[in-house]
Amino acid sequence: MPKPRSQQISLLDTPYYHICSRTVRKAFLCGVDKESGISYEHRRIWIEKRIFKLAQVFAIDICAHAVMHNHLHIVLHVDSERAKFWSMAEVLERWHQLFKGTLLTQKYQNKQFLDKFELAMVETTANIYQQRLMDISWFMRSLNEPIARQANREDKCTGHFWEGRFKSQALLDEGAILSCMAYVDLNPVRAGIAATPEKSDFTSIQLRIKSAIKGEQPKALLPFTGNEHQQKNKGIRFSLQDYLTLVDETGRIIRADKRGAISQKSERILARLHINEESWLKLTTDFECMFTGAVGTAEHLSEFTEHVGLQRTHGIVNAQACLNSA
């Protein structure tokens, strides 16, 4: 039986989460229908554009993503602190970019007269919207429902496009975050639909590599801040160069037609994450199989289990083997 969201998401423990959503009509939904030969690749463009639009509206950042032929991976960062500083007007302006709101919120945004009781109702509604704008379930609802309606119109049919529930995994520490991001970024390479990370279309790693060539980081993604700026900037507290090196070398090893090994430089990077080479390769190929719930060291998993009220600590054996291994 699926766990309730309250036992999968705990912002007290981490703002980072791995989300996976799968389609129900198999590969031709976003790829090529083998029977008819019709390409639906353009739907992957729909999904990627929608992800980035929502990231601009919600207090949620995109760390990594991969839009595959029949499923979607996203690594999210919930920035609840940013949402706390939004004014009522900003909350309503953001919400109305996606939803109609109520008659009173529309009147408020249009600067129409409201009495004190109506203003109080608007304030109460805005508080609800503010909570929703940092809620992963509302983010995924705002992503999946419009895409499903658009695909159904194109197919001239009704019914489900996505599976009923998306999968959510809490990423409790740096090792869990970076190994999950690499797992997501290397999905096309592992699936054999891209030879290298830079040729992996509709992925965050392709965007990061293209920007890195120009000496930049993509504005649509949560940036890497480097180890030396941990207290100064919002972002992933790791070196972008080190991450790109790890993903590139790991991708070469994953490919079935090539043999390779993690270099000494990458071994030093993994040592900082307390992950050995063997564990890193296992994490970046079997991440979802190894962990059905939260991911982190045994200590972090135990704390998460207590905070969300679970009876057992799931995944602790794999955590001890792979994330406490260096």
C-alpha cells in the first residue's frame, strides 16, 4: 500500500526530493509509436517547458530532470524560506498565473474596492495559496494535469495519461542528493538512447554542460555554489566542475560498449561524499531499486523515520552499504 505523503515528505529533515511520474500508455506517449510510426517527441518539449514555468511560479527549484519516453524524473528543492517573504499581492499574482483563484482574489488583483470582511477573506485565501506554492503535490498536479489534457486533445481521447500517484523520495544528505542527480542525469545513457551526457536531450545535465562551456550556469536550474560558498548563496553545495566530471566518467562506465574506471581525481571527490567507487556506480544505476523511500546515511534515515512517524527504517541496509562506505 502506498505511503501517505506525510510519511514521504518532511521539510524539517530536507528540502530535497526525487520525484518520478510514469505514463500509462507506454512509450509512444512521449516517444515514437512503433505500430504507427508517429512521433510524439514534441510532448517532451511540452513537459520540459512546463517544469521551468512552474519553477518560476512556485517556491520550488529544479536541481535535475530527465524527460524520458514514458516517465519523468525531477530532483526538486523546496525553498520555503523564500515563500515566507512573499507579500499577499505577490502570492496572488503567482497563483493567478496558473489558476483563476476566487472572485475576491481577482477583484483584489484588479484593484477593485473590497470591504474589510472581503479583505480578510482574501488574506485567508492567500495564506492557503502560499502554502500550496511550496507544496510538491500541488507542483506535480500543476505539471501533470495540463499535459494530460493537452495530450488527450491531440489523441482525441479521454482517460489517464499519467499513473495515479507520483513517486517521492526524500534526499537527506549530500551523498543522496548528488547520487540521485547523477542517476537522473544518466537515465538516457543507461537506457541506450544517448551516447553521452551532453547528447542527452531533455535533461538537466545537457543544459549544465552547454552553459558550462560558456562559463555560466543555466538560470532554469538551481546552481552549484561550490564548496567554498556554503554559507553565502542558495544552491547545491558542491563544485559544478566536480559534478560534471563525476557524471561524465560514470556515463562512460555505464555504457555497455565501453570499459572504463573512475579516475583518481573522481575517487577524491567521492571520498568527500563518503561513497566508494563501487557504491557510486551501484547508486547511479540502481537508485530506485535500492531505495523505495527516503535516501541518506543510516543516521539520517533513522531521524527521518522518527520525524514522519514510520515504524521501521526502510532502506537502512543499502544506506549502510553504499552511503556510509568510504
